[in-house]
Amino acid sequence: MLVIGRALMTTPRLVAIDEPSLGLAPNITDQVYERLIALRAERRLTLLIVEQSSTRAMMVGGRMMLMRGGEIVLDGDARALGQSEAMQAAYFGYGEH
């Protein structure tokens, strides 16, 4: 939270965040994501979030890219991808993706 606050002091248009849920209790993670969503709206920020939890990333995302082995295997609207079988196949490593 401190790092995010410090980054916001520079009035950025883009904030890149790596694993914001790493090592946090679920209720704290919820608070961090709630705040990120609010900041995105209030400050018209673009958030670039690298996150293992696809569910959390989809809560925030407009566009989502799923990478496996250093390659993009899916790219599109976060909500649409979240509902797709292609997402499950790519995320869990089975199927054509």
C-alpha cells in the first residue's frame, strides 16, 4: 500500500503493479483491490497488473492477457475471457491454447 501511495504522488497516468496480493491476507487483498478500482476511476489511471490470481485481475481489468511460458496465449476483454472455456484451457494448460 505504501508503494502504491508513493507511486501516486507523481500523478501518473499508468501504474504498473506486480503481484499486489502476494503474501497478503485475503481481507487485506480485497481492500487493496477495492482501492485500486476506486483509484482507477477517480484518477483515470491505467493499471498494468501482473497477478497470479486471474479472478482478482478480472475484477479490475478491462483487457486481460494470459501468458504461459513467456508467450501470450489469450488476449481480450477480461469479463468475456473469464466466462470462456478457452480461458480455463489456457490457464490450466490443456487444450489447444
